Amino acid sequence: MFDAAAVGVAFANLFDPFTTFLLVAGIVLGLVIGILPGLGPPIAIALALPFTFYMEAVPSLILLLAIYNAAIYGGSISAIAVGIPGTGAAIATVMDGHAMYKQGRGGEALGLSLTGSIIGGLVSVVCLTFIAPILAQVAIKFGPREFLAISIFGLVVVVRVAGANLFKGLLVGGLGIFLTTWGLDELNGAERYTFGTYHLYEGIPLVPFLVGIFAVSEVLIGSEKALKRIEFDKSSLTVKIPGLKTLSRLKGNLARSSILGTIIGIIPGEGAAVGAFFAYSEEKRRSSEPDKFGTGVPEGIVAPETANNATVGGALVPTLTLGVPGSPAAAVLLGAFLIQGLAPGPTLFDERPDIMYSLFLGLFFINILLLFIGLFVIRFAAMLIKVPMTVIVPTVLLLSFTGIYAVSNSLFNVGVLLAAGVLGYVVRKFGYSIAPLSIGFVLGPILENSLRQSITIADGSTAEFFNTPIGLGIYAVLALTILWGPISSWVKNRMAGKVDDQ
């Protein structure tokens, strides 16, 4: 329900000089980290997370949202300029973006990318603003069985999209859940995997673990490429915003990609890269000249860049309403809420509507300011692509260790940071994804508590687990999600067989 007083407080929060400064700084920082190949939104948020400990809720969350949104766009700059995506979300942009750059149309490509990102981001904010409160009203009716269903849904979907090997995804996701069981049992006080140290009584600390998994593991991976230096022609970096005629021609592309990106963002685990590829594939399928895709056509830039930024607002829908992160970056953002003593979920909309409206309005202004800041800093920020890994690696490592120790004064937390970094490195080196690991670690406590409470409610009856309409609906959607691929493949094979017989 609309709350005029909360909206007024939200505007006052956003126009506080410190919050406005953090919003601008977050956009610049996100652009910088997004541009640097190998880094990305989860790492950007993880690096900034420890420094938000002593901030108020709104400034800290606005800073992290600005970093999140700008980092996704920033990846397209290096994708266009050197053919190396700064983030996974910009992989699809490389094909037409870099081809256009090599044709001397880099400014046009950067303008299309920036415009598409902003439009996609704004559409997703509008969807978030209207969908999240409605979903929150439904989520108020959630009990332990419903939260168990949504936790299983989130984990299974993340595992399904984490890689080609389902077993690897299940194994890593299970490992993330297992690590959340360390510490004192909340129900009976029993010690679980504390290894005789009081440091683990409250379990593995969330922030050092997430920073280690994303940032430190990336440092270790990046150190193997420390001698590599990227060179590129820095001409053709003046951004050229497309005119109304071009935007009118691309309006269908922009609309489809925005909606598709928002929907994919809402599905836990899909993420910006999936949204970008889906949008790119859809525009290529609809095109009357699909063979031109990959040769430098505007549609091949607008589709993925619009969709990947649209996933930001989409990913925040399950994160804010259900406490289920829609992406690895949203999982780290969830940690920021917990630092502030806020538990994302349906009650947060009723208890702190001022914070919710601040986030909605903040994300809107972030996208607007991204246009002006992007026009000003892209040419200079693109120079960062030439920074060698020998500089990036120790800088990220220093920020990680400094941030964790500064807010906790605990060498144990620094040890957790390092151990998590090594774990993330090993997981990635063996070809596993860290997405199920991080989201499993975030969802683990919700899964365990809801499971144990559901067992108590069921009183030994398995049928009671499914004796809930909302839960059944969630399980039905999950089953459809799992079976959709095999069913569609079977139908295609049957249709192909019929054609061959004729």
C-alpha cells in the first residue's frame, strides 16, 4: 500500500549529501570494477561490503546498489573496446560490440550499450516497484513449509544453471549448506563442527566468507595471468548517444529485452549473463537478417545490454520479498541487509517502508545518473583496461584483508577470508561454479530452520509437507522448470522424426 510519509522520508534520505555522494561514488566504482576483465558485480559488492559496517542502512545499501548496477554496464566497455568482457553479463555484447569497434564505430557501440543499459534498468525498477509489494503481500502468508519450498526452489534452479554437470552443482550447493551448520545449534545449544574454538560458536561469519569466495578466489585465479597485459587502440571511445530515429527503430528490441531480462532476473540463479544471451538469441531469431548478427549490428548490442541491466531489478524481487537471492551479487547484497540488522522478507515492507522506497527511488536515480556519469568517465575509465594484473591482484587482495580486519579487529575473520578464498579457488580450478556454493551458504540457515519446523508441524506425516497451496504451487513451478528442457527436446526430436519420415 502506498505510504506518502515513507516516500517523503525516502526522498529526504536520498538527497542527504552523504548518500548522494555515495551514490555517485558507487557508480564510478562499479564502472571501474566492471571494466576490469575478470572482476564483476559480486566481487565489487564484496569488496565494498566490509566498509558499510558503520554506515546507516540507506547510504550503505544505495552504495552497493550503485556498484551493482554500474558494474554490470561497465563490463560492456571492455567487451566493445578489446573484445574481452569485463563481466559475464557482457559476453554476448562482444560479438557485435567489438566488431563495430573495429569498424571505427566504437563511440556508436558505446552509446547503444549505455542507452540500452539505462532503459533496461529503468524498466526493471518500475517492475520491481509494482511487483515486489504485491509479492510481499503473498509472502506474508508463508510459513515454514512455504519457506522450505522456496529455498529448495532457489537452490535447485541455481544448481541447474550453474554448469553442464548437474552432479557438480549439487555437490557444491550441498557444501555451501553444510558450512552453515557449523556452530551452536539454535534449538538445543549443541556444538556442531566448532573444532574446540569459541570463534565458531556463531558459525562461519558471512561477510569474510563471501568476500573470500568471490574476491580472494578471483585474486588467486588472476595471479596465474599476472604477466598478461592488454593493449588496444584508444581512439573511437567518444560516446555517441543514439538519436530518436534510431531508438524508434529499436523500440521493439528495447521493450522485449527489458521485459525478458526482468523476468529472468526474478528467477533465482539465472543472472545477467543468462538474460543477455536469451535476449540476444531472441533478437537474432526474430531478425529478417540473422546472418548479420556478429558483424556489428546495433540490435546485437542493444539486446544483451538492455537485458543484463534489467536483471538487476528482477533479481531484487525475490531477494527483498522472500530473502532468496536472485543472483550471486544479490546474495552478497543480502549480507549487507543482515549487517544492518534487516531481514529481507515480507515483514520488511510493513516495518520499514521508508527503506524499501529509498531503494526503489535510489535505483531509479542510479540509472538516470549513470547516463551522465557514463558520458563523462567512459573515455577515461576505459584506460583502466590497460592496467596489468600485477597491479590488480595485490590491490584487490589488500582491499579484502584491510576491509575485513578494519571492521572486526579479528585475525580469525581474516583467516576465514583466506580459507574461503582458497576454497573458492579450488572449487573453480576443478571446474565447479561458485554460484551454488555462495547461494547455498546464504540459504542454508533458512533451509535448515524451515525444514526442522516443517518436520515438527508434520508430526511424522510426509504428506503434511505438501499440504499447503502456495507450497504446492512452488513445487509445481520447480518441476516444470526441471522438466521443461527434456520435454522441449523430446518434442523437437519427435517433430524432426516426423519431418524425416515424410
